[in-house]
Amino acid sequence: MIDRAGLAEFLRRRREVLQPEDVGMPRGRRRRTAGLRREEVAVLCHMSTDYYSRLERERGPQPSEQMIASIAQGLHLSLDERDHLFRLAGHNPPARGAVSEHISPGLLRILDRLDDTPAEIITELGETLRQSPLGIALTGDSTRFTGPARSLGYRWFTDPGARAAYPEEDRRHLSRVYASGLREIVTLRGPASRAAQLAELLLPRSEEFRTLWDGHEVGIRPGEFKRFLHPEVGLLELHCQTLLDPDQSHRLLVYTAAPGSESHDRLRLLSVIGPVASRVP
């Protein structure tokens, strides 16, 4: 059963301790509110201000599990805080670990400060959970996909458009990387895992994947640099740094270019151009 008073109080307290700079928002002038405003939280949680405000006022229908998950992420809650929020709203908390899509506050705080750098947070199956603005400009909005297509590895073998962002001479090795990585995750998570389900979906759909899967390769890794083909600025050679959240099996990927390099200049140009509407990664 929903605890309306407890839910409202918890939301108010969490909102009041968050500052705009904690969530990548400008502070602005004449700020009198302690912490974030309700309308700012609503933006972070992808809902209307009216809907969020009613929750803080102990009104409205019981929020769905999807709504509570969105609020937990928007308020940068820890896993313990997320679980508490779910219980206040009358729901069982989601599972933790590799299947969880709740991004840790630490990773979010880092990503929120990377406005001038391509970056993304992904799951172990290559599902993009969040991107920096320049990350979207580089590869397009990778969070828009649904179902198995959320995984870049799945799209790689089923959608020719997924390869357009990478030089042709790199694609064979990337195919081996994705097949090898999926096999390692299947072995780690077991035959009932989402990774195993993804492999079962790919086997009848891609001859290339079947051939690589039958090869049983493991340990194939991408190179130190990752190359991207952008329709406006051309080829970018970027160094990829990875920060791992071992509890959630999430990775923050940050792409940088060597100062003074041609890729560095193109990355600066990309920050001016912004996302290309027609880009299909």
C-alpha cells in the first residue's frame, strides 16, 4: 500500500538537498528555493510539473513502477534510497546487479559535468542508458531504441545502419569484439540470462554472428583508440576511457582526442554543429 505522507516527505527532502550543479543544471540568478525547484525535478524525471507536484502534496493516483524508477533516477538516488522510494510508493523494489538499469549517483555526477566531451553510460550488453550532449552529437541518440535493439551488439548484426558510424576497415574486428563479449557474458550470467536470450535471437538472424559464435573466441578487445565516421565532420580518432561501476555492471565511456590533433579540431567543430537529426547509429 502506498504511504502518501512518507512518499511526499521523502521526495521533498531529497529535492531540497540537491543543488542545480549536482545534476548538471545552471544555478541562475535570484534563486531562493532550498535545493531544486519542483519544475526542475520534473524535467529530470521526464514528467509534468503538475504530476510531480501532486506527489509532494499527497495527491493523485498511485505512481507506476516506471514513474518511480524515473523519479529515483532523476533525483540521483542511491540503490538503498531507490528501494525505499519503491516501498513508499507501494511497489517491490527492482532487482539489483547486472539486470538493474538504475545508474549510480556517482556515475551521473561525472556524466553531468561532461558537456564538452562525448560520453555515455552503458550496460554490459551495450545498452545506452544516458549520453552527454556531445555524445549524442557524435553517434546520435542511442537511448531511443527499444527491445533487443537497445543493445548495440544486436543492432550491429541485424541493422546495416548501425555500422555507418564506423570505418569499413574497422568493422570486421568490431564484429569479433561484440561476438566475443557476448559469449563471455553468457558464460558469466548463465543460460537463463538476458545475454543468452540475445544470442538466441541473433543466431537465426545473422550468418556472420553464427560463424563468429561457432568460433568460440573470447577476450577480443577494441583497440586503444576508437574511430568514428561522422557525416558532417568526418573521421574522428578518439581515446576511450572506461569507468566501471562493478555493483551495477555499468560502464561510463569517455571519448577524448589528443590536443592539437585533427580529431581534436573536429571534435570542437562537432560541439558547435550539435546532433545531426538524420543520424542513425
